[in-house]
Amino acid sequence: MSGIDMTEAERPHVIRHARGKRPQFYDTPGMDQAMSMIMVLANEMAVLRDRLDSAERVAKASGLDLAAGIEALELDQAALEEREERRQDFMRRLSTCN
Amino acid sequence: MLNTFQQADHPALPKASADEAARQEFTKSFKGFIQSTLLPGLTPVYQTRVAKRFEKEHGRPPADRRDIRSGMVNDIYFQHYAAANRIAQELLWESVNGSIDRQLPELIAKARELSAAAKAELVIPEGFVPPRYVTALDIHCMPGGYCSEVAADDISVGALYDRGVYLYAMGYTGPNNDDMGRSVVNYLKHHAPDFKPRRILDMGCTVGHSTLPYKELFPDAEVWGIDVGGPCIRYAHARAAGFGLEVNFAQMNAEETTFPDEHFDLVVSHILLHETSGKAMPRIFAEAHRVLAPGGMMIHADLPPFDLMDPFTQFILDNETWYNNEPFWGAMRDMDQFALAQKAGFDLADVKFDTAPMAVMEFAAAAEGYSQEASEAVAERDFTAGEFAPGGGWEVLIARKPLDKALAA
Ligand SMILES: C[S@@+](CC[C@H](N)C(=O)[O-])C[C@H]1O[C@@H](n2cnc3c(N)ncnc32)[C@H](O)[C@@H]1O
């Protein structure tokens, strides 16, 4: 059976965890897990930044200078409020989910 | 120096989406950052803080790598360094695994198609049992190890190794991950220009990264790669076919192959020995000796033995034993390889250690992201423990079987 004929449920999956005891590096309990989570976040942030860079480059190649437009963009009152609201909401969620 | 090295595409290699590629590239950058920025900080931390504290507590300076380790593990800088290394390793495999999982049936189908069109042999014996030291835990934290299979004709861990090891090595072993094999062949061409092996065996070949240069540079030779990992061997065969190279691959244990006596003129291995065991290593040497024809050569490329380094360097290298699921990494470096070679039947006078300079310079300008300057910088470095491919060369153990056994006796 080739991949095209397979349903989602039939598709095989790779093994995602390595066998063997994971060492602990830090004295503070939970710190090792926290560091792992932080680095996964850092990884995804880099992915997003690369994606935005790609968007700007693709747009530019088709005649739209997004990067220059972003630098020149002036935020009106509505945009300022929208962003501030989003930031505050982000921090609210960030500080309660622990 | 910015590292912009890029792996060369080939038909069996998993294809990454833009986000998958970015995720993978980050892990390569993270490893580069640890090596260039965090690693150099360990020496001053040791000299200014850890060694002094040790001396105060024990009334003597640290004597060996164990002493150094006992002090370093309590230092926050070392904790960050070691945790970062471990996390980079985990992120690296995960970034590749996510991509393989998305396209696994397609990758298996592609490998099958490539293999079916190849003339070279692919041998996967029924009911083969890999040794415990390979399957007991997942070496260098690679999920699934070398042998796990999750589907019929599976190649997943082979594909994982191909892409993952490129990121692990940060591209230092070239666009095709083949610097080790290439360097040993270069070494032979330089030091033994008349040596024309008719048959070549690469033990512990994984996906054939180091194997292919032997076929490329000795095109008339019959080349065999063997490994205990079935998915690796299948992938290796498909990958070689994708490069248009006729190389045979078999799932086989290097301790006990099925080849006749005196069958090969050249038996090689590349970073195999440190992933075996104290019991297996002598058996692998003996087997290499058995299958070598008179006048043939055995060459094992691995990292240098501990007795060539100071204790702090040993300590840094030994972190792999402690934190990267490499149980034999440290112990292997304490083995007397001369004695092993002698016990296997070689004459001590025919055994030596040497350095095969990295071939990475050859990639300059020819491959994406490999600038002349950056490749030179890799090749001309001094030995630095904890860096990948330290010292710009590979340590090789070379043993030659006498041409005429009767004469040697
Ligand atoms: C680090 S990898 C070698 C990489 C490879 N030689 C290269 O240059 O790309 C170690 C390999 O040795 C294999 N191995 C370990 N013990 C073995 C044995 N007794 N016989 C054959 N292969 C073995 C493992 O399955 C693994 O694929």
C-alpha cells in the first residue's frame, strides 16, 4: 500500500522519544523541564521570524516592498489601542498559566 | 565566521516544508552557538571557581576527569552548558522526526523504488538479531535507535540519521556527510598510491555516508557496507542508488560476518568502535583480521584515545558518556587498541595511529553555503575538546596484514 491510498489512521508514525534515563542538570526541581520548554519556544520564535522574512522576500520579488512599508507604517489611534489590548491580554494569560 | 553550510539534496532524503526547514536550521544554529560561545567559558569557570573550591574541600587539586566532573556539576555555568547541549540534541532529532512523520509512507515508497532499480545487492536476513549494546538504549538520544521498525520496509531511522547527523555535525562533514570516508580515502591515495583494493568492507556503515567515497575513488572495487540496523541498511542502499553508485549493503554483525576468509583488501570503520562494547571490540578486530587478504589494511577512524589528552579535555569529551546516551564513549578511549590489534593477529610493527586531515576543503565553492573561507577555517582549527571534528583531522588506527604470512611467522 502506498502513502496515497492510506487513511490518516493507517499511516505509520515514527518514534518520538529516546530510550534511556534523562539526566537532571539543575538543582531546582522543575528547572530542567522549564529550560526545555523555553528552548522549544525559542525554536518556534525563530521559525516565525524566518517565515516573516520569507514573506517579505517573496513580496519584494513580486514587486511589493513589505519590509520598507512596515518601517514607514504610522499607527493610528485604533491600531495603537488594538495592539495595547493584545499585549495586556497576552500578559494576563502569561501570568496566570503557571 | 557565519556557518551557512547546507546539506545536498538527494532522491531518498526527506523533503522539509519551509517551517520544518527553519526548525531544523535553528537546532544547527543552537549547536553552533553552544560550541562557539558557551563551550569556551568552561575553562575560566573551572580555573577561577571550580578548581579552587575543590582544593579547599579536599586539600588537594583535582587529579583526573572524575575529580573535575565532581566539582563542575555543581556550577551553574556548567549546568547551563550541559543542559543546553542535551536540549539541542533533543530538539535536533525532534525537528527532523516531525518532518519524517508527515511523509513516511512516501519516503518508504521512494526508497523501495530506488532500491528496486539498483544492480547492487541489498541483503536483509530473516530473523536477524542486533546486539544488546546497540538496542539497550537509544545511542546519542536518537529516538528509535538504529534498529527500530514502525512499518514494513521501514527506513525511518535511516532517514532520521541522514538529516539529523548533518545538523549534529553542523555541516562540517560536507554536503553529503561524507568527510570521514573521503578523508581516509585521501589519506590512502597520499600515503599508499599503489594500493588498489579489489574488495572493500565498511563496518558499521549506518546509511553509507562514509562508504560511498570509497566507490567514488576506487570505482573498480567491489564495495560492501554492513550494519546491524535494518532500516539504516535499506536507506543506505536506496541513497547510494540515488547517487548512481553501485554499492552493496547487508544487515550483518561486524563481530561475525558471513564473508569468506581473506575476502577483502581493505576493511574500514568510521565512528563505529565507540558505539560497541568492551567485549565486542576485540571480536570486531579479530573479524577484520580474518576477512583481510594478505597485504590488506584495516583502518578504524574514531576520536583520539584519552591518554593523548589532559584531564580537563578528557572531562569535556566524557560529557557525551554522561549526557548523550553514549555508554561506551569514555571507556572506549581507555582501551589499548595496539594490544587489541596484536591479539587479533596483526604484528605490532604493522600497527599505528595517524591523523587523516579533513577533506572538507574540497567542498568549498562546489556546494551551497560552503564558502572557501569557512571551509578553510574548519580544516585549519586546532584541537578543541567538545567541538565537532576537533583539530581538523580524524584519528585513524591503521594495521596492515603481512603480504606473506609464512615470511612474517
Ligand atoms: C555512529 S554510527 C557509524 C556512522 C557511519 N560509519 C558513518 O561514517 O556515517 C555507528 C553504527 O554502528 C553500528 N553498529 C554497532 N555495532 C555494530 C556491529 N557489531 N556490527 C555492525 N554494525 C554495528 C550501529 O548500528 C550504527 O549504525
